[in-house]
Amino acid sequence: MFPGLSKILPGCAIALKFSFVMLRVAEMFGATSGMGYFVQYYSDFARFDLVIVGFIFIAIVLVNIMNVFDLMNRKVLHWTIND
């Protein structure tokens, strides 16, 4: 159907993960709200319990986003997936 998609979508997955990390770094240094700011703010006050909660929340959100992306990937590229 679209032979280039089987090479483009894995690159999109990598870009999605990288953009998520860069968003968190930008929030840590230049924002006054967001999960990156939350983690940075509480790490400054040595509230490492809340820092860990922030990291776990960020990880859960990223895993869910990647699961949705993988589901979309399987629907679009159903002919390349070996079950």
C-alpha cells in the first residue's frame, strides 16, 4: 500500500520519545508549570518522594502514549506485523 510507511513510522516513534524528553527538560528550566517544573521544584527542596512520584507519572504517561502509537502503527502497517 504505502511501502515508505514501514520506514517512516519507526522514526516517528523515536522522534515522539525524544520530543517528550525534550519537553520535560524545557519545563525543568524555563517553565512555571508542568511535570518537569514539578520535578525540578521539589528536587530543589529535597522532596525526593515527590520527585519519584513525578518521574513515575511521566513514565506512565509516556508508556500510554507509546501504546496508543503502537496500536495505530499496527492498524496502519498490518501487513508488516508478524503475529
